[in-house]
Amino acid sequence: MKNNGFVWFLRNRKERSYSVAKFLNLPPVLDKWKDLNRKIVDHYYRLGKSYLHHTPLAFAYKTYQR
């Protein structure tokens, strides 16, 4: 089996983000998109917490004091 770039990528997982970009020849990420994933996760985490505290199910389990 030929040792190609993908095998190298799998063996060198410490530098995964750099390796993926290098292997796929991706352009650099624009600054306005760098923290997009964090923003999405934060939004849905807060939305879930809000839903948990303001539904009849939450009142039944007493996770929120009325």
C-alpha cells in the first residue's frame, strides 16, 4: 500500500486542524467565520436551558422555582 497523504493524516492526529487544511488544500478561514461554531453551540445551549426552565415538564420536575 502506498503511503499517501491521507495515511499520514491519520497517523499524525495531533496536528489535525492543520493537517486537514494542508491535505485538502483549503483556503484560510475568514476572521468573521472563525468562531461561528462556538456561537452556534452557545446559542442552542442557552436555548435548551431556557426551554428546560420554562415548560410544564420543568415545573413537574421542579427544575425551576415558580
